Amino acid sequence: MPYVNIKVTKEGVTPEQKAELIRGVTKLLADVLGNNPQTTVVVIEEVDMDNWGIGGESVTVRRQRRP
């Protein structure tokens, strides 16, 4: 039973987008690895931008510098 954990920053991913991710990842595993879609688990976690760091700083700080 494959388990896939997708983490995204919490900034408005719609339910439709999440459903598309779940369908797409499930299909990819079935197509590439031959996994049964009925036993494929996909979890989407939304992480607050203050809790996601890149290069030693939070995404919030990095995005504040963007023009």
C-alpha cells in the first residue's frame, strides 16, 4: 500500500486542486509502479509559511523581500 505525503504552504490551495493532486498522484503510481489505486493513500498537508524554511529563513520572510 503506497503512502504519499504532499506538503504545500498554506496559501489557498483549493479543494479542486487538492482533488486533482490526489487523482494525479494515484494514477501516476498505478501507471509507473502498477500499484492498485484502491490501496494508494495520498495525504496533503498545508504548512503555515512561518513553519516552512528555505535557506535559513521562513517563506514569510523570503516573500516579504520579493518585489
